[in-house]
Amino acid sequence: MWRTLLLWGTGLVLSGCATVHLSMGGVDKLTAMSGDPGRQYTVVRHFTRDAKAVFTLFGLVTVVNPDLAKVVREEIAAARGDAVVGIRIKGQTTLVDGLIPIVLGTLGGLLLPPYGTVLSYLLELRTYTIEGDVIRYLY
């Protein structure tokens, strides 16, 4: 019992060391988290999209970074807009994101008892929610 608690406690302490690179560098249109774009505009569409980040080895190695620039480009193109303003980004570990390492660790513990905890660190997920308003300039 104590061994199990120690393993889970160690896993909890060692998890969460992740580096995420969020970039809008590939967008050739105006993107603003706050402020006025300097011209009169109308909001064409509000969007909310999710993007996943994937990590391994205690969260030290980033396998997949969320491509925020791609999300913004797709939203501008879909709405035939000129820019995106009011961008908000929220990172969170959803229930499904948290269950995947637990399931890996449990299966690893059943199939390879000494390596169950290690297998739980092979994959960590985080969900990033991107919100914003696609705008079209009036003149």
C-alpha cells in the first residue's frame, strides 16, 4: 500500500515539467491579443478552437506544439476576414488528457509490474483553447 502511494506521489511531483512554444509568426494578417487595430472594423465571426500539445519523458520533451498560427489562418480564411483581434489562449489539462497517463500506468503495472509508473510518463497531453474575433475592415 505504501509503495503504491509513494509511486503515485512521486509521479504527481515529477509531472508537469513541460515547455510549450506558442507562436503567431506564420500569420501574414494582423493578430492582436488586445487593443484596437487602428481602423474601423466589424466583427465577422467569433471563434473557439482547441489544439493539443503532447509531451513525453516527465513532460521534458515536447512532441507536438499547438499550431496557433495555423488555427488563426484557417479562421481568417473561413470567414474571409482581414484580421483577428481579442485573441485569448487558455491552457488546461482536461479529464481525457489526465486519464491517458493513468491508463498507461495502470496497463503497464498490470503487464509489466515494475515499469507501470514509468509507462505513465510516456505521454502527457494538454489542451489549449484559442478564442478570438475575426474582423473585416470597413474601408
